[in-house]
Amino acid sequence: MSHIQITFTDIQPEQQEWIIAHLAEAGFEGFEEKDDALIAYIQETGLDDQLLGEISFKYQLQYSRETIPDQNWNALWESNFPPVVIGNFVAVRADFHDPIPNVRHEIVITPKMSFGTGHHATTSMMLLQLRDLRVEGREVLDFGTGTGILAIMAEKLGASKVLAIDNDNWSIKNARENITRNDCSRISVIGDDSLAQNDVFDIILANINRHVIIEQFSSMVKQLREKGSLVLSGLLSSDQDVIIELARGHQLTLVNNHTQGSWISMRFDK
């Protein structure tokens, strides 16, 4: 069956993840992220022109469309989504890739959204943050879990319990698929757009966006145990001062930060 290729141009980095999430829920099957463009693929019969119009209007974006003949889509996925290897710490691969040797951990993720496979800078920085944390025996919250990659990493590092939250039905389904694929048994996935107020955690992970981080910051701090760690990404370098000032007002200490391109990740301790 033929596919339609939609190309959004002049798109900002912080817009790409949200648009991918909307399109994935609407049936789009593949994505390529460029510096200033997003390419998305969907079967010809599944295209919703009204949705494209709404996205174009909401984000003030131009897009083009092209019909792509039927082809070997597994081969296309493989060419567009090579494994991600972070030193000897972790390798993130698709199920059609061969196992990666000489790494401590391996995570298998269905590559339905590129930002959920470790390719996006925010995800790889969060994996680095987890590498440097003491996770074993601790309780972890993954707020905005997406594909579940960070929750899976937390369990592989020995977390006693992981709660993964997302407000997107597609992400919840995909996270559960990936959790099963990686033989995880200590992760619970729930659908919500805010935090469960009665639980407390040793580590809270939030790879989301500035707006949600600011909106939910007080709740995250409230649910963070003393001497716990709040790890954030989905933020641009220009957001750093705002987040640091917000954390200072909640008596959190900045422990470290990572930068990749225009993106940052920050860890605060309580």
C-alpha cells in the first residue's frame, strides 16, 4: 500500500516532540527529525487532512505532501533508526537489530517515535543522568514516560518500584509493549496528566517540556523524598535560568547539568 510523506518545514526543536505525539496517535507510522524539518509517514488511506490543518494552524507551520510507493518499511526503519550506544553503559536498539555486545545494559524499543528510542538529545541525556544516580532499591517516578525507555532503564538499574505516567493513550500502550518486551516486572503504567499526590519517590524523572515542568514543579517537589533527586529534560538552554530560580525557591540544589546542542538536562537534589 502506498504511503504519504508529510514534511513540516521551519519547525522549532521544542515543537517536534509534541507534533510527533499527535501524529502517532492519529496513525502515522514513521518519523525523521531534521534540524529544521520533521518528516512523517502514514498509509494513504489513513491520512486525516483536517488534523494536518489543525496542527499547521496551531503551530503556524507549512507542510508539503508526497505519495511514496510501497516499499520495505522494516528496511527503512533500520536505516533511519540505528542503535544508540552510550559508552559501555547502555545500548538502545529495535527488535530487528542484532544484540549489541560489550554494554552493561540493553533496551529494546519499538521505533514508532524517534524521540522515544534514545536518538533525541533529551532522552540520551536522561539516560546519562540515570547512569550517575544510585537507583538500586529506590522508588522512581517517570512523569511523561513516552515509550517507557527511562522507566525500563530504572528497573534495569535495580529500582524497587517504578511508576510511569503519561497522558497520551498511544504512549501508554506503547510503553506497556516495550516494558513487556524488556522483561520488566516492577513498572506500573497509568494514564494521567498530573501527578498522583499520595505517593512519594526517591527519584522523579520528567523529560517533558518547560510549560508542564513549571506547572507541575511544586507537585514534583512535594512528592520527592528528602535527599531525593529530581531529573529534568525536554528543556532548551534558554530555559535554564528560569528552572534554576524555580528550584531555588523550593530549596533544591543543582547537582549537575548536561547539554547537547540546544537541549539541556538538569538534576536537582532535595
